[in-house]
Amino acid sequence: MNFERQISAYKRYFLDFYEDLDDNVQKKIEWTLNFIRVTKQIPEKYFKHIEGTKGLYEIRVEVGNNIFRIFSFFDKGNLIILGNGFQKKAYKTPKQEIEKALKIKEEYETEK
């Protein structure tokens, strides 16, 4: 199978979120991450740039009526770094979640 991109979790930000989720949500997240790995043109339904940010994206996962978001950003072209995730309860993405994601991105870029 050919991969269009690689995906890597940075520190424990994503894993701490992921490990607390139900099995069916974890399976859907795994399916979505694999879809992003292998699909040339990813539909916005699954992967979208966050407006007003420099290079911050959200991976979008829906399970029934529940919506989950995983913030991510690119490194070296086709490497996607996973940051924090959260369950979305309001129409707009909470500002503090975006700020947290930007801090994680900054931390990553400082350390690499």
C-alpha cells in the first residue's frame, strides 16, 4: 500500500486524549488516520485548515452524534504531527483548544 503521508503523535498530547475514548471512537479515529495516510486529495470532511492560523489543521471524526477533533500540522512536506484532541460540543471550535494546539506546534518546532 502506498502512503501519501506519514502520521506521528507528538509527546503524549494525542495519546492522552485517545486512550480515554470508547473502542468504537478509537476505531473510527484509526480509520480516519489511515484514510488520511493513503488518500491523495483528502476531503474537508476529514481534514481542514483552521482559518486564521499558520499551518494548523483539524482532523475531523464523527461517531454517531459525537464529533471529535484532533489538531495537527505538517513537518517536512508529507509528515503530519498530531497534537491535542477534544470532543466538540459547540458549533465553533473553542478558542482555548486552538490556543493549546498552537502552543504544542510552537513547542514541537522549538524542540526539533
